[in-house]
Amino acid sequence: MNFDHILSKLPYTDPFLFVDKILQIDAMGCTGIYRFPENSHFYKGHFKDHPVTPGVILTECMAQIGVVCLGIFLLNNLELSTENIQIALSSTQIDFFLPIYPGEQVKVVSKKEYFRFNKLKCSVEMFNAKDELVCRGTIAGMMKV
């Protein structure tokens, strides 16, 4: 399936867009992928001579795919306009297990815990290309339309 209509509603652009493709989305969760470009600015100086993707960037990628894309889908299902959507992160709790290096692709899988009063809370996991768990946790955000 093509989910470009959801991607077009994201309030992010390069270099702060961390979603390449949505693989699956429904009322219970979302799965998507992103490849971290080797020339991304945040690698400069983030561990001299051994660049690693910062945890805050991994968290942002998880939030964009796992919460924001799902939130846009859910709001569309409620037939609410997402043209001028405003999004605010309200909480995160993430545990990190493996590093992600420049050029690596990740897969993010989210499962909705609840969506009420425009607050969406999801359990989110990130996997590397070997399908190894990179990080997991919960992310919640508020959406105003």
C-alpha cells in the first residue's frame, strides 16, 4: 500500500524528517523505515572518529514514525482535518541496547496504548537491518488540529 498521503501531512522537512516509508499502518499501530544518511550533521563530533547516531535522534525517529504518522492516520479516520496539525511531545521513556551507525537503516514498530482527547501514547521499538532490537520504550504526544 502507498501511504504517501500520511507522509505529506508530516510537519517536518529535511534535515529533520526521519521517515522514509510507512510499511504498515492501522488503528492499532504503525511500522516504518528510515536510513540515516552518512553525511548527517549530527555525526560530526558525536564520538570523534567513531560516529554514532545520538539517542535523541533515535527517539525522534521513533516518535515521527511510531506516534506522529499513527496520530495523523487516526485523526484522518475521525474525519478531522490534518492540514494545520500541531504536535507536541509530552513524554518519553526509552531504553537503548545497540548503536546505529551512519548509513544504517532502521525499522520502527509502534503499538497504540491509548488515544483519547487528542493524546496518543504508544509502545515503540526500533530494529536494525539484522532485526536486532536497538531500543524500545513509550512515547506520548498531543495533537491539535
